[in-house]
Amino acid sequence: MAVLTDAPVFVSDIPEPNPRRGDSLEWNTGVRWLLAGCSLGAAVVHFGYASAHFNEYWLYGLFFVVVAWLQLLWAGAIVARPTRWLLIAAALGNEAVVAVWVASRTVGVWVGPNASVKEAVGYPDVLCTVLEAAVAAGAVALLARSRRSASGTRTRRLSRRLVGAALLAIAVASAYALTPRVAAAHDHGSGGATDHVHGSAAALTGNTPCEKAGPPASQGQVVDTEGHFHRGPAPQVPLDQATRVQLAEQQVQARAVAEKDPTVADAQRAGYEMSTAYVPCIGAHYTNIELAQRFDPSAPSELLYDGTNPTSRIVGLSYLVWHPGGAPDGFAGPNDRWHQHNFNGGLCFNAVGVVIGAEDLSPAQCAARGGRKVPLIDVWMLHDWVVPGFECSWGVFAPECPDLGGRVGATAWDAPAPGQQLGS
């Protein structure tokens, strides 16, 4: 009979007269193998999705890597050298990880760009949570049994075939969580506990000027803070009458700004300075940083133009707002989906504050261009396409406007250069 004493290790299994003993495992041993399989499965999934979470925020990625390594090492230790402290650590540690997951799906995780974001529920995270809960429950069961075993509790056994089948099922479920189909759904899917609704990549035609100009210039432009891909048409949540009236009043104020500063020359006279060259799908950005302290429909901190010539025409507005703790309230209704540029350490800025490279640049590549990477942790952005003639079919608050093609560093009317990225 295997018991777990107050000593640091399990007592060796004592053989019992059993004609079918070769087909079974002592209960403690079988459960330990099952818990090791659960911990290993959770570690595999955490390793698999660590990179995506590093893209959101370095601390999220670090959390995934640390948890994955602890789960991996624990799986080996509980089989090779089981102790009471390993079981106690498993119960407390896995319960803590489950609590973090529950918080991330209900109230947010308190830190980083997703501090107040309620993340969507998907297959990989549910699988991890189930496996972690099983490890915590199993550890408690082993601890409880170790106390009873000293008083002569009858030895129970588990079928080797049952244990093997369970371990195989865990391996298959964990491997399936990393398949492209599931990974795409987890990274790019929609739904969950938030009001965010994401466009479908299947709705992209490939024929709009924006798409013909090349891929998105910036990861933060088309991947939101939850890791969901939403390039293309953004489905709109229906509004009630009162909300729609309020939104219409706000957009009247926004459109008045576009009419007041129709050209780059007008923007510069109004105190706006160039912060990006012309970029297909999003235009050339001219920024008045003094207006970024709060959201005001009548005072957008950025104006978007179809080029950087003095006569280049306005195509849209952008609200860049410093707002710790999550996105600002913004426009009436749930359709204003704010985005950030914090992937891979943020954007690449030169010495005068002009963006010269997107998130995909490494710090060394950015430095080679004379810039430095800048994470914009508490800075949120929203495009507003209300200029007559550029009412974008992808939605008034779409991250990209399909009518804006052209070439990086030129204008919306130049021949496109497919594959060209910001700063390339």
C-alpha cells in the first residue's frame, strides 16, 4: 500500500497478492501520473500562446512562460520524487492561476494595457483551466488520502489502460489547442464578455485600394488589445434611438473640424504637426499633442490627410487620448473600438516625434533608422471617418479606410507598392 507520510517522500508501493496486478497501478501512483499529464498539457498550451501574449504586453508573456515552466517541472517532479510540499504547491499554485483566468474573463487583470478588458473565452484557455483545476483537486485528494493511509486504509488500484487512455486524451486535447484552426479562432475570434465585435477576414475582397497597397502597416492597427484580428468591415452593434441621437450630435462636432481644416496647410496653421508620413489605409497623421489629454468630439488630437503636401486633402480624424486604466468612454454606443500600438515594444519614433517604423521593427532595427521604440501603454487611438467622400464602407470607426490606397511616403493617388510597410 502506498502512503504519503509527513516525511518528504512517498513510501514505496508494497506489492499485494493480485493475479491481475500487472494490469493495474496503485491508486496514488496512477493519480500522480494523471496529474503529471494534466500539468504537462497545460504547460504545452501556455508555451504555445506565450508569444501572442508577449505581443500584447511583456508582463503577460512572462506570466505565461513562468507558469509553463513551473507546470512542466512539477509534472516531472511529482512522478520522480513526490513530496507533500509538491502537492501543497500544486494545489495553491494552480488555484491562483485559475483565479487569474477567472478575473481576466470577468473584471480584467489589473495591470498592463488589458487592465480593465474582459477577455473572450476560447478553447485553449478553457482547456488549461480545466487541467489546472484537475491538478489542484487531485493534489488535495492525495494529501487527504495520505492522512488516512496511516490508519490502514485499504489499497485501491487504477487500471493501467484507463490511466493510459486518459493521458492520451490529454495529449490530443493539448495538441489540438495548438493547431492553426484553433489558434486562429483564439487569436482572431470574436465574442466573449466584451462589447467588442470584430470584422471577419473572410469579408476582405482584396480589391480595395487599401488592400492592394499591401498588408497592414502596423500590427496594432488591426489587432486589438485582446489579440483579435479585425481588418476589414467592422460589424456594427444596433443603437437605440437616444444613443443614436447623441452619436449624431457628436459627429456633427467632429465633421465641423474636418470642414475647418481641409488641407495640410490649414492643419499646420491650427497647431497640428506631422507625426507620420502618408500610409495607405490610414493616411498621413498630423498631431496636436495638447489635445490628447481628454476625449472631445470637437477637438480631435489628430487629423488624417491623403498626403503630406500643403494642398493634401483631409480624409478623416483620429482621436489619440492619454487614458490610464483602459480606453476612454469616447463616442456614444459600443461601436467605437479603440486600439493601441504596444506590440513588440511599440512604434519606432525619431528624435522629433515622427513615427518612422511600425511594431514589427526590433529595437536594433529602429536604432539603425535613427529612432527608438516607444511603448504607448496608456495611449488609446480611434479613427473617425466622417469626411464627405471618405465615408468608409468598413465602418465609421474602422481601423482602416478601404478607399485609401497609394504608397507609403507618397500619397493616396500614387501607384501602390505591395508589401511596403511604414518606414520601409
